[in-house]
Amino acid sequence: MGARLTTFWSSLSEAATPSDAMTPLSGIALGTSATVRELPKTGSAFLRLREMGVLPGTQVTLIRTAPLGDPLEIKVRGYHLSLRRSEADSVLVEPVA
């Protein structure tokens, strides 16, 4: 029973760990396209990102960053959107191959 329970808990922790392929939106290179996989569940970015069309499954492209690194400009659904680095840090994306 102990081994089965250990296996159960380890499978849960693996499922909760994000995939190695996922990275924060702020961590992708300029000009890179990526697919949004996970958004913040709470906070000020929660509603703002959804209102702007940044939803799971949406493709985004990092266009440019400000000289000091904040804000970031992304292209999403045909328009350009500026995000704070803190907001981009909370969006997990998977780079498009």
C-alpha cells in the first residue's frame, strides 16, 4: 500500500509541474511566436489579459521590448498590445516550432 500511495502522490506532483517546453512570455526571444498555454488565475492581470484576447490556445509574437525591458510589445489577434513585464512573467507559453 505504501508504494502505491507514493506513486499516486508523485504522479500528482508531476501533473502539477509545467511542461519543460513552457516558458514565461517574457522569456522568449524577440520575433518568436508562441502559443499561450496558461494564464494567471488571480490578480490584476487576470481580467485584463482576457479582455484583450490573450486566452489559452492563442498565438502571440514578441515584437519588441522597451530599452529597460519593461513594457513588452506583443502581437496578438492582429493587433499590438503592451504588457508589463510582471504580467508577461505570469503567462506561460509554448514556442511554435
